[in-house]
Amino acid sequence: MGTIAKAEGLRGFTYWTWDCGFSINGASRDHRSGAAATYEDARVAFLAAWAEYLPRRIPEDFDNWRHEAAWTAEKYARWDRDERTAPPWPLPGFMFRAKKNPPLPDVP
């Protein structure tokens, strides 16, 4: 949901990047990012962006992000076990509150 990271540019120039936002189902939604010369400046900018961003989120945004992260983790865990089948969507145990993203019906 957010990161601050040290980056290196040309000729060893060091700077800090920051970003916050959700990326659900591969689609970036309402994302904020920037760069700063120092960590302290990046942190101040990140916190300001997050303070403006967070109040506009609804509980369903967090539910969808958690489900996407869990589904992706399960997919790669299956790959590590040499299973090449996709996990079910939605994962068992996830209850969606939003009607915009209801669970898909089982197809025989």
C-alpha cells in the first residue's frame, strides 16, 4: 500500500522515491508517487499523500487488496509445489462486502 525506497540515478546520484495506493487486479487506482533528495523529505511527502489518500478509501478497497494478495501468494505456493492449477476465485474464507465484486458462480 506504500513504500519509501532509496534509488540510484546516473553517476551515482542517490535519491528517495515514495509511493502509496492500491493496485487491484493489475489495475492501478488513484496512485500517488514522488521523489525527494533525502529520506526525511520523502517521508514528509509520503505521509502528506497518505493522509489525503486514506480517507477516500472504503473497507471494500482493503478487502479486495487483501484477497488479491492472498490469491497471488496461493498461486505461487502452488507453483512451488509443481501444481500449475489456478487457485479458486474467490479464495475460500473471503467474504466480499462490495456488490461490485461479488464472488463468481461455480461453473460445472
